[in-house]
Amino acid sequence: MKINKTTYIAAILAVLTVSFLGCSKDVFTEINTDPNRPSAVSTPYILVSAEKQLMNTLRNEEMNLRGAQLYAQYFSQNIYTDQSRYIVTNSYADNYWTGLYKALNNLEEIIKLNSDDATRAIAAAGTAGTNVNQIAIARVLKAYAFHSLTDVFGDIPYQSYGNNDPEFQALQQNPDNLTPGYASQEKIYKDLINELQQAADTLQKYASATTFGTADIIYKGKNSNWAKFANSLRLRLATRILAKEPALARQHIDDALNKGVFASNADNAAFKYTTTSPNEAPLYRATVIANRRDFAVSHVLIEALQGRRGPFTAQDPRLARYAKPNVRGAYFGQPYGLPLEAGNIFPTDSISLPGDLINAADYAEVLQEYAEVQFLISEYKSWDQEAYVNGVRASLEKWGVSAADVSTYLANLPAANQERVLSQKYLALYNQGVEAWSEIRRTGYPLFLVKKDDVIWSGTRSGAAVTYRFTPEVGTSIPSRFIYPLKEQSTNRTNYQAALANQGDDLISTKLWWNK
């Protein structure tokens, strides 16, 4: 998909006088640069634009807070409850689609500048790094963006660096292709794991090199970290298609594990925001800056962390990190999915809002972390105990739980099995909304999530006893996908209809290829 040709590059006014080798907050503020004169643009500035656009879109108020975080039942609305019951505004899909394709266009521009004989020497000048390493990192981020798109919509316009399949028509220029065809999710996934393998192999070959310098917010340009990230992401994607393509998936899982995935929290892929406007984290902007308290932590998550719901009976020390106590000093989750007329029965000072760590201006939004990798390994090895414990420990330590509390919690941790591993993975993925939603769709876990007709709150209201049950407004279960953007239905109608013929009706209940 080709997005507005004038929206490309990010930099800051300060870099006119200060080198971009300074701290990461010095490379945030966005400006427009004419992409028809790419030789005047430094690829590190294009990278930071792409990274920020990617994370802003993935964790924006619409897709993450009003979509995936609700679908995963981490959050619950305490005023407008219809979105907790699966009514989603069409513009949310439009903005998610547009934002990720903008990031993809920036990443593709990096690849072009490093591939074109007229610009490749300029692209590699200074501390930007070699052409092949810049291309490899761009491929990893492109794989992440496309994976984040296809997991939400299914079949999408797709583009590959290493595969000239004629069905891969996105990001085309010279001339612009404003009506690209949609590739099947099956083809996309198979190509994504190949892209990640090739990029990881390149980055591992030059593991000691630095690429993009400190303009790279995620890893400060360290090739060795990017190689581990590419292999860890390949582990995630191969696991997702293990039931559909077991031989191919196992081949890539074994290869990724052999070549090196995340080995500690130091390897986590995260984009850290700043306390300086306008570069604060998305949740902070949606709540503190907007002065809104629309989202509370759900009673589902609070009760699970208290040991009152699900397979774990010990209180989880992450509770104080994930949520704030209410005005009485207690943790009380907003009942998930109340009917609209009951949405405000609990004043905001009586419920638990997101904790200070997760709601910080300079929060580090996670793309993937060591805990997830360990849970994936545990699953692959038939619910391996050691990897399971490693995953729980990694999550606790990432959230700053004390060593004593880590030891106490692990001492009371029941042995690994499918439910326990996947339930702990769910707890660890807090605020990684799309990934948590995808894993719920793939595995059916955790089992303790609210389902249709479950009682979500019973009590007395206005002197009368009432019981509220979860009643979705659309469908009968957690949505399987988002519907396509409305603009695709009008401006790219022929290809849109072809996608429906391949995938199924444009409904939130239509399952994706990897989930059928």
C-alpha cells in the first residue's frame, strides 16, 4: 500500500545544530522532507520516524486501548462500555492500517536508499552503518509491521524484500500503485519467517557492528541485539502457524533456537518514550494529558493477580505494578463488559486504574521480550518446566519485583502444563494488546476470561438486587479480526472483494488462516 507521498521523514530541529548521536529524545520531533530528494535525507532519521510511527500506531488509544486491550480483558471501560462488548468504530481500523503502512513506507525508503547505486554511498555515510546491515534491520521492522497488520485483518497488501511474488504488491512506486492486490495470510506468514531468517543471518554475520547509531531507539544500533530479535520474532510467528504448517514451523523454530534468541531481559525489544512533549507514551497521552479516566484495570486481571481467578492461588507481586489501589487502598477491578446503563456505577476513585509504571510518560513499549520467548520454548518442548519458570521469573524481574518476592512467588508456582504456561504468558503480555489478543485467539487460553452469559457483577443498586451478565453487542465471542478500512471498500474495491472471496466475509467473526 502506498501512503501519502509527502509524509515520510522524522527528525528534530535540534539536529540542525546538535548531532543525532545524542540521547534518543533528541531524534523524535517529526518534520516533512521531500522524498523526491532522498539523497538529502539521513537514513537514521528515517528509521526513528518509522520506529515511532510503528509504536504510536500499535499502542494508540484506538487499536490498543479501545480494541485489543479490551478484547484481552486487561482493561475495562468504566463509562462507555460498548467497546468492551465488541462495538468498534470503523475509523479505528482506518487509522491502524494507515499508520502502519506509513511506517512501512519509511522502512522501504531505507531499503531503496541503500540499494540504489545513486544513493547507497550517501546512505552508508557517517555512523549510519553499511548498506546490508541497514537493509537487514529495515526487513526485521517491516516483518513486525506486516505481522501486526495481518494478525488484525488477515489478507492484506504485502511486500517482500527477498520474494518477487506478483501477488506482493504493496509499497510500490514508480509508478505508484494505489490499488494493490491482497496477498493471502498463508503466503504472508511463510514469507515473513523467511525474511526474518535472512535478516537475522546477515545481522549475526556482522554481530559486532553498529547500525543507525543512537537514532535507533530500540537497540541503539547493536546488530547482535537485532539478530536475536529477528530470531525471537521468527520463533513467535512459526509457533503461530505450527498447527497449520508443522514441518515448516518446526524447521524455523529449531533454526531460530539454534542461532540465538533472547537470553535475558537485557535483550528485550522495546521503544522507550520520553517525558518531553510530544513524545510521551501513548497510554500517558490518552489518560494524563487528555485528563481522562475511561480505562480501568479489569476485574478479570485484578482477580487473577490476587489468586482468586484462574489456576494460580498465590497473590502475584505484579499486581502493584499493573494497577493502582483505589481511594481505600484496595485493588478493585472494573467489572468487564457491563451494560451501558451500568457503566458508571463504580466511581473512578473506587476502582483500580493502570499503575504508575505502565502509565508513565517515558514508558518503554515492548515489541517482544524474553519472558515470551521462554513461554514459547516451554510450549514447543511440551510444556517444559524450566522454560516456564524462566518465563515467570523474567516477567517478575522486568516489572521490578524484589528478589525475595520473586523467590516466594516461584516457590508457590504450580508445575507447568498447558493452562498454566499459557495463563502466565497472558499475565506477562500485559499492555501488549494485539499480541495478547492473537494468543487468545490461537490457543483459547486463559480459560478464566469472561464469556457470553457469565455473571460479571452482582450486588445492590438503588436498593434493589441486580445481576449483570456479559452480553456482547456483536457476535457471541471474542472478535477474530477487525473489519477492513472503509476506504479500501471504496478505493480498492476489486481487490477488497477478491480478499473476501479468499478469506470470508468482512466480519469480526471471520477467522484468520492461522486460526481456522
